[in-house]
Amino acid sequence: MRGSLRTPALAGVALTLAAATVLVASTSASADPPPSPADAAAVARAEQAIERHRDAIRGAGQDDYKVQTVRVDADGTSHVRYHRTYRGLRVRGGDFVVHLRPDGAFADASVGLTEALTLGTSPKVSAATAAGKAKSAFTGKITEVGDPELFVDASSGQGRLAWETVVSGWAADGQTPSRLHVIVDAGSGEVTDSYDEIRSAVEGATTATASTSSALVDGTGNSIYSGTVTISTTQSGSSYSMVDPDRGNGRTCDMNNRTSGTCSTFTDPDNTWGTGSNGNRQSAGVDAHHGAAKTFDYFKNVHGRNGIFGNGSGVPSRVHYGSNYVNAFWDGSQMTYGDGSGNSRPLVAIDVAGHEMSHGVTENTAGLVYSGESGGLNEATSDIFGNMVEFYAGSGADPGDYQVGEKIDIRGNGTPLRYMYDPALDGSSHSCWSTRTASVDVHYSSGVGNHFFFDLAEGTGATPYGTSPVCGSAPAVTGIGREKAEKIWFRALDAYFTSSTRYVNSGNPANTARAYTLRAATDLYGSCSTEYRTVQAAWTAVNVAGSDAPCSSGNDFSVSVSPTSASTAPGGSVSTTVSTQVTGGSAQTVALSAAGLPSGATASFDPSSVQAGGTARLTVATTASTPAGTYPVTVTGTGATATRTATFTLTVNGPGGGACQGFETTKTGTLSSGASQYQPDGGSFQTTVSGTHRACLDGPNGTDFDLYLQKRGTFGWSTVARSTSTGPDESLTYNGTAGTYRYRVHSYSGSGDYTLGYDAP
């Protein structure tokens, strides 16, 4: 078994207000970080679990496995995602996720296969025949036919030998690039599936690195769709460029209405961009730059994902592509936007940007196959997150609305591409699941997932956004709000979905979106919580049934904690609010207790018992002898008819400063979550010569602290270097000129003491 930890290459996908499977490697502005000790430990335990529980992953003796991603939750639960090969052949749909409990014990696995692979690997159909069939399937101008790859297609749950050929060229419109993947059964010669890597808004790269002599500054952008916005740009001398060092050096450039050749990065002399009119070429660039930034921020600030690819690298955006090009697409590494009919309506609205770039998130997490119901879920994921980005941006000019592409007017009649509250309004999408859903275009099968999400967030019936009907005689649904709904969907995608997850799967009912979103709701809010029950009801409302056991109709309750984690030095204490909620029947008395505390720590509740629906304050106090570490504390509520639990993660910090020794200057401080401090001591320092700045930040365990070096210029302070990994410790190096500098230490999440060490020229 190949069990060594590997951070995957960033795959390239092609999309369309929709998604795709990615097979082309892309490059990024920064190298992937080395695995953390927690990740390495999770992989080691997952490998042991695979050896002992091969039946759970449908393992065969001729399988090999390679790590794709590792996710370790705050409570120590871990999820290790694997790719599978069989006799050396790639297995499409063979991926799986090993789920481990906080103590490292095997919990279970998400897997798409219904049985272990046993097929032969000698094709009856030749590679040349497969290539010929692929060539015949292409409509447009062919520039290249790739060598067919022999692989195992297990996207249906069972494996069969197949050829996959990539045919590259230009679509029938002559402007959209096409990389069509055609799958041919290696036994019968039948074309069984095909999908295009390039998915555009209408159906049917290397990231630049900023010079160390440049500085991040905020510019004013006058956009076409979002009004006046602030955009992050780079200053070099007296010129500004549309490059965003704050988000992995994502840049925005002008294709000058060509489909190939150099894309010229936008520059400006005064850092005020566009006029809000399409007559100014910068205006569309402002929308694209703003959309890329807000999408990056949404995934980082709401879901803790460091950008689209998870490694902090930015997304290039190409605008003014082609002539009269009524489309936009994502190719796995960059966004491309046409100017619309008559070059007068650029497709740069923020929900389009969020939709397309969310395909990159899907591809680098679950990798949902871009066909059948899995493809519909892929599309729905991008519609969901594209809309959530629109809500997150909070623009009065383009507010969130649960519609897709309402601003770009592709149809020319003022209607959007899709409606999430009632997908059938577009005339093609499925609002309710049926046996036909798997056979329609993925943009239309996405309607089932879109409708579910809307009902989960906003409920059925009349809403401020539109009227959402239930399917058949399903009961009405009361929504739980966008904030909870988006977290449930993202966790299901990131931790549980496989590439072959569907709406309904009679052969493998565990590998369904209903089952996985229920698991996500359980993780976040508790089994049979209001949120869990609403997930059940929202799927039922779109005609997706499941094998999940119904929640008790008797007296029941849920337990949750907020915040879910906190840190302290030995001898300190932390507190959290324990909330209970009636989820069935009548309220009952709930006695509270805690377990899993480290030595020397005690827990107290005020009050020690509540009526279901009430809250209590949990305080965990440590002593000077409490060992450093992270501890999942189980909070238990015991009632007359049920016992429910929640997890509070306690981090006891070790002595600070150990990682930042030997610097000329050392400063310490204490931050609460979301706060910042400037060093040295709230002031600044001066250098009289050019040279190298070096800095090291040692933050408390279990937090995410970031470090910024700022320089004062004519127009105030600007950030010239940064280190913003997802952990507590940071380091940076910057070659700068003489001037006045300061460091900004920021807590992205968590609180505690830090040590900053730095050298100046």
C-alpha cells in the first residue's frame, strides 16, 4: 500500500456556471506547506485502519492508495482522503475517506464502490479505436488528440475497464477552448460518458509573484455591477497594478478582445480604477478583481479554507476575452470573462465569479465526477457558494438573492440563469428528484441540490426571495438560516462526499448527499438537533428519501457549546456557553457534566442543571502543573429520556518563545480572537539602510495567528510582507529600503500569548 503523505498537485478543471473533473496540473504562487505533525499522525493511523478494515473501503489485494488530503478537526477527529489505483490503473470513483475518532480509532469510511474490484485489465477494444470514437464525439475544431489512457471507471459503484481520451481544440463558437474527455468501454467500444474540462457560464497559469520592492495598497474601484468598492492593488514607484498580494498575488488582466496571446495586467497612475461604465476597460477588471477577492475571503473567513486551492495561492482573472463572447469559464487555474453580446455586457458579476471559482474548491476536495447526479451536485455546490459569496460581499448594488447570473442577462430578457427557490422556473431544471434526474444536463440536475439548500436555509412557502414549493405531499420546512446551512454543506463536501456521491443510491445509500449532510449536521449541531431534523425535512421536501433512522417523537433535546474551543496558559481558565434546545416533545431537566479533562484541570457548570431550552456557563480551570496540549472535553447532558453530548476543545499553551530565539528584538503580547497589535509596543522602528528584515511569530497552540510587516509612505501605512498560514506560528523575510516600519500581529482565530522576534537591517 502506498501510504506516504502527499500534498496533491493542484488539478485543473474546466467549468460553466458549473464544474468539472480536473486532470491538468496547475501552478501556484507558493509551494504547498509540509505536513503538520497532526496530519502525519492522522495518515499513520489511517493506514493502520485500512489494513484492519479493508472491507469498509472495498479494498482488493491489487489496490494501491495515495493520500489526497488530510483534515484534522479541532476536537482531534480526522478525515484522510485517498485516491485508489488497481493493478496500476487509475480508478475513477475509487476514492474514499477514512474517518478517525479523536483517539485515533477507526470510525468508518466514505466510499463510492459497492464491492471490491475484481476485473481483468486486458482491453478488447484498441487504443486507436477509442481515439477514433473520441475524435468523432468532438464538435468544433480539433487541435490535438491525446493518447488514450486505460483506466478503471467505477463512477457507478462497480468497476469496468475503459479508455479515456482527451480531445483538445475550439468549441463550435470558435472562441471557447475545449478539452473534451471521452470515455469508451474497453470491452464493448461504447462511448459511456464524456465531459469537457472547460465549463462555461452558458451550457453547451501561473500566478504572478509580486516584487519585494512593491507594496500592497488599497485602491478605489468603480465596478459595473457592485458599485464603488475597495480593491487590493500593488504599488511600484508611481504606478499601481491590479495584483493582490493579500490573496496570493491574484492578478487581473486585459485580453484586449483576443482569445490568445499576452494578457496585460491592468495598471493605473492614481489607484482609482474604472468609471462604472463598460466604456472604460478597467471597470470590468474591477468587478473581476473584487469577485476574486471576495471569493477568497469567503472561503477563508467562513470555512477556514486558505483560498480556492487551500494553499493561499491567488486566482488570475482575464477580462475582455474574445469578441462578442457571451460566456465565462474556469479552466482549473484562472478565470476568463467575455464581454457579452455586442461587447456591452461583461460576464463579471460576483455570483458568476464565486460560482466558477467554487469549482476549484470542489475539485480540490471531493472531486465530484462531472456527469449524472454527481455532476448535478458539483453544479449545485457552485451555485450554492456563488450565492453565498454574493451575500458575503454585502453589496447594495448587487445583493444576495438566491438567483444565478441575474445581473449579466445572458438570455437577453432580464431573467437569471437559475432560481434556487424554485429551479423549475427556468423551464429545464429539476425542482424535485425523479428517476430522470440522473440523465439530464448537470446544470438542470443541480436544481435538486439548489432547492434543498434554499429550503434548509430559508424554508418552504413564501420567503423574501421567492416562493419555494414542496414536492408532492411533503411537509413544510422552517429554515435554519444561511450561516448554518452553508457550514453544513461545506463540511459535507470537505469531509464526507466522494467523487461519486449522488442524490439517491439504492446500491450504496451511505454515499448520498442526504446521508453526508446529516453527518455534517450531527458533527456541527448534534444528532437529532433542530438542524439535523431540518436537513431531513429539506431533503424530503425535494423528494429525496433516505435510510436514516427517524428522530424520536418523544421528549428529546440537543446540546451545543459556543465557542467550541479556547486556549489558556497553565494556571488560567476558560469559559464557554452550553446551550440546550428542545428537539422533540416537552422540556426536561438536563444534568450537565464534563469528561476528558487533562490532569490538574477542573470543570464547573453554572447552573449544574437546566431545563431543556436553557443555558449554562462552563468554566474549565487549570493549574500550573497542567500539561500543555489540546484536549477534547466531552460535555454531556443527561435527561430522563435521552443523553446528548457536545465537544469543547481546550488548548493549554506551552511556554512561549521557544521557536523564536536568537533575534535582535523580542516582543510579547496577548491577543483575543479577531484582534490585532502593533509592535514594537504599539509604535514603529526606523532603518537607515537597505537590507533584510527577518521575523518569527510564536503563537499559542490551537490558534491561527498572522504576521504583517508594514512600511509608512506618503499616504500612510501599507503592508510590504506577510505570513498568513493557518497555524499559530509564522515567519517572513523581506528585502527593503530605509524607512519606518512596524509589525502587525493579528489573531485570525483563537486567543492567547505570543512572542515576536525580529531583526532589522
